[in-house]
Amino acid sequence: MLNRLLRLIWFISSYAPLWVILGINNLLYDETTEKIIGAGLLTYLFFFLAAVSTACVLIYLGFYRKDLKGKKGSQRIIVEEPKIISDLSREYIVTYAISLIGFNLLDIRQAVSFGFLILFFAYLYVKYDTIIYNPILELFRYRMFNINAIHVGLPKKSNGEYPVRKDIILITQKKAVEFIDKDIYMRELSSESNLFIEVKTNRK
């Protein structure tokens, strides 16, 4: 499964739009002149979280997408019934992002409450290997699908059919029409969350 550090980075990067908004909201503003006069510590902190966590996730996914020529557990499958995971985007916006934007971090009580919520979400995410929607992936053309995978690279079962693994979460840069009922290679990112990524390959 994803180790705890990588899960934490994934969690932080999933909030990148929120970090950017909070960073902008905490720019130093002169109400007299109605001009932005600089950036405070919170602004730099939030922009840093957004940039570094996003870069780490993209580098990590890019590494796992390389053609490993079968040496690191990539699996040959045929995709059945791909369903793009879109409901999670609405859940993310309503449950996580919007609910946290309204905090005034210059108020010590609200700042403590905000910190508690973030730490609580992070703890649950890291402990239980939960996969939450990450809007940053879509900015870089990654999509998340729920699929059934026919493992054509494995021996057939006694009934003559290939093993099938259902309800896999597949991360890919392709649209559904580009891989449905076709051979692709995937690599496991998290066994507990059934999370895989399509591997770039020139193999036939």
C-alpha cells in the first residue's frame, strides 16, 4: 500500500486549491489605500504546501507510469465497464473545500479549529488508506475510473476464463473510449484501496 508519507503528501495535495485560496485571502491588505501591500507568513506557507505537495504527487505518479518491462509488478489486463469517478468531485467541493474556506486564520480560535479539522482528516486518511478525490490530477489530464479488470496476463481458471478483479480504481491519462475492451498494463499503488495506475509501455 502507499506508505504513510506518500499518503500524507497525497492528502495535502488534494487540498491545493484550498491552500491557494487561503494564501490569497491572507495577503496583507491596506484598507485605507485598498491595495495589497505584501504577503504574510500564512500566504507563503499555503503557497508552499500547494506547490510542493502537487510536485511530489506528480513526480510519484510519473515514476510509476514508466515502462518497467514487467520487472516491478505491472499487470496486463483488459478493461471492462469503466465508470469515471465524478461523484467524488462534488463531495470534495461541498464536504471539504467549501467548509474550510470560511475560517479566519487571524482569529486564534478559528485557526485552532481549522488546524484540528485538517489534522483529524489527515489522521483518518493516513490510518485507513482512504483514497479521496484529488482535483489537481485533472489539471494534468489524469482521470480516475472505477473498472473491472480481466487479468489476461495470468493463467486461466479451471472454467477456462481469466481471473477478474472488480471495482478497481484506475488512474490514467486516457479517456474511457481509448482503453475499453483493450489490453493495457497497470501497476498497483495501494492494495487496500484497490488503487492502480496505467503504465506507459510500448509492449504489444
